[in-house]
Amino acid sequence: KVSALLSMTQASTGKLIKRNLALLLGYKGTKYHGLQISAQGLPTIQGEIFNSFYTAGMISDSNKDDSQKLKWSSSSRTDKGVHTSFCVCSFKLLMDETPQYRVSPAEIQRWNTFLPGDIRILQAFRLSKNARINNMCTQREYEYLVPFNVLNGRPVSELKRLLKAFEGTHRFHNFSGALFREKNQKSCGGEDGAESNGEEDNADGDGGRKRSADAAGLEAKETRWKGLRAKYHEAFASRDWKWPVTDETRMNRQEYVRTIYSVEVDDQPIRIKDEIDQAETDFYVIRLKGVSFAMHQIRKMVSIVLLILNGLIPEPVLEIALSSHFLVSVPLAPPEPLILVGASFWDAKTESYKLEVSEEEMQSSRKYKEEHLYPHVAATLKTKKTYIKDRKSGDKIEELPYDNFLSHSASVVSSGSNGLSWDVLIEESNAWEKLREEIFSEHVKQAKEKFKDDNLQMNKELPAGLITAICVRYRIVPGPKLSLLKRQLFRAVDEKKLTQSSGNAYGTRVSYEDVFAYIDSNGLMQAEGS
């Protein structure tokens, strides 16, 4: 089929050349099995885009099913049923001339005629020949909509307090689906193995094949304390725990180390009219900003918090799941309320944006989210039926997404896990924490003696993980403001204005508290341009 678009381009020069373009996409993920093309031939966003541009004559026969030849990459990958108002994808399209930096609205409107109505190109712009979006994206932002009634009458302050535990750099081994390599190494049953496309972002700060700066920083700290980690491991492994523990290989995988800068919820819910009959529902919006998110991570984070608020899991289990070796199985919250809403392309090394997002592009994204995605989510949550299997009868029970989630969770986690009560987990965790504190105290004594005369160790300027700690404390994200602050802090150390207030066992000149006190006393976060 030769489209009008192809005829138009051929009429101008008669020759088409592959050009590297980036598309800002918005889409409703309800009918699709995620963004990425499925090996099983299931409907996906990427598959629809390729088919549409092939129909438009902008992808050749030899390339239509080959992501590598088209140099496809994306700022994020979304799971089955997940939506987005801000996903940047880049790939090579056949065009007769290189467009101006931004493709005209008229051209974008023409392209959208080839796409299904639930996938929209919001903006399009030219990239350099070898640019890859996944290597440029350094931060993602998601929203998760929680109906007012799902809080079980608990105040929103409780929701905010529980979610705050996830901020910073942590090992999310209990909040992630299996990694791709793990799936190829062994068969993963259950909820984590059920889907191959997670809300897993294929970048950790510098791109998908590199570790994030915070993962590297955490590893550096652990390397400095590798003797302590070895002692922890030896002590933990020597005990015969009743509660199942996480496989050591999984526990040590750097891919599970993720950094979250902020998790915020407004004090008041927003009122959304659904797209079916304009009925209104109140939702709390959870906003998450982080370097990247692993498969199922957000849905499991939201899940454990909602289950705590509904009295199905004791609150101490959250901290145990986040920071210990104990295995905690967390059900998945529904995918329908999850929306990818933003990304940043800031390069901390060059202190510049690899790709700048204009106000026009942000307005297009917000408009699509508020006018199309919010009403769609509200409608989906009240109409889409999901199935739960009755554990006694084996019958499939049809329920709405949140009803399914809560009833399923009540049947599998309310009394504990693996045939053991939550009290067993809490008791064993308390015993481990007591033992760990004893090991840590002894190690600190030895470390202080070792570092006493070690000038190189004591001369380290700033503690590992400081940048993330600053982001969390002052509610900022990497960008020009943070880069200026970093320069100010390094200059203060060089000029001996920022000094260590008291000794610490980490072998650094100053502690987090020293840095925060200096920032506050000098008003650095309020200074012009900071």
C-alpha cells in the first residue's frame, strides 16, 4: 500500500533516506502487552508503531520487524496495561529530507492518522545519527492513582509516611520481578514470571548497560566495609532461620539497587470524571521520581503500603522487606492506575542536558494525561473485570481491579506467608537486628583504629551517596541546581569552610549531618540559581 504521505515525499525528491527521529508518545496501555515488541506476537505499542509507519511507507519491507536495524530505543518500558503521557522513543524512519529540529504539527497530525486512537504522537524532533534515547535518559517519573476509599478510612498522612520509607538508594530485591538474565537462567513461576515486560527502565543513570552512580556509590561503601558484609553474611548464614531467606545471588545483584529521589502525595485527592458517563471519583495521586524502576517495583511498593493500611500486613514488614535478607512475597497492585509521566536527560558529567524538554512538550504531555489518561483510568477501574481463582473451590471469580487485588491479598497474606505468621518474621528480624548491631559495634571500633593514621582514607571529601541524600532531603532532582550546589560544597571543603564536626567510622572528612548543616546555615538552597 502506498500512502498519501509516501506519495507526497516521493513527489518532492523521489529518494528516501533513513533519518533518526524521536517521538514523544502518549498511549493508553489497556489493550496492549506493554511497550516492547513481544516474542509471542502479542499486541504491543512498539508493534503498532512499526506497523503504522510501515503502512505509511516510512519503514521498508526488510526492516519492518527488526528493532535493531531501525535502531529502536526508548526512555522507559511500560508493562502490560500501563499507560504513559511521556515516553520518548527514537528510531530511523524513511524520509526525503531532514526536518527542522521539531516536526511540524501538521506532519504529526498526518502520522497520527495511521496509528490506533489509543496511541498518540504528541511531539516529534530530529536526533543526531547515532543518538540513542535509552542512553540519554537519566531519570523517570511515574504517577499511581489510588481511589479515596482504598485507604480504608486511614488519613492520607499515613499513606505519605509509609511511602517515604522508599526514598533514597535501596536494594529492592523484595519489590522486583525477576531480571531478564535470571529468567533465562531458570524458570520463574508465579506472578513475577508471568509477564516479560515490566515497568523496568533500561537505564540506570548512564544507560542500560552501565550501573547507576548511586549503585556504584553504594558498592563503593560496601567495598570499604566488605569485612563487615562478610561478617554479616557469615553470621546470617550460620543461623537456622524458620522464615525463608533471599537467595544470596539475587541479594547481591546490583540491578536491584535503585534510587528514588521522592515519593509524594498531595494532601487533597483530585476529582476525575471517567470517560464513559462522566461519573466522578476521588483519587490520591502518588508521584514517584527516580533514576529507574525495576520490573514490578512500583506496583509492589504501592501494594505493601495499601495492605498495611487495610490491616492485612503488619507495618514492620515493610522495613524488613526493604532492608533484610528475609524473603517477603508482595502481591502486585493493579497495573491500570500506573502512568509514566516524565523523564529527564540531564548529564551530570557534562552538567548539561543531553536532550532538553521544552515547555511546549510538557504542556502536550500534561494535556494528554489530564484529558485522556485520567478519565480512562477512572473508567477502567470501574468497568474492567479481572479474575481471581478461589483457593478452596478453584473457581474463577470475576472482580474489578482493586477489589481483586484486596480480596486476593487477603487470601494469601493476611495470616502470613509460607505457612508462617507474620509474627515469626518480625521475631526473627528482631533477633537478626540485635545480632547485627553487635557485629557493627565491634567493626566500628576496629575501623576507627584502622583509620586513625590512614590519612588517605580520612581525606575523602564527601561521603558516598551524598547526592541522593541531598535530593531526598531538599526535594530536588539532578539538574543545574544540584550541579551548582555540588560545586559550592567542593569549594567549601577545599577552603576548609566545610569541616568534620565529629569523627565517624566511614573514613570521610564530613558526614551527611555536617553537609546539611552547612547548606542550611549558608542558605545555599535559597540562593539565586541554586
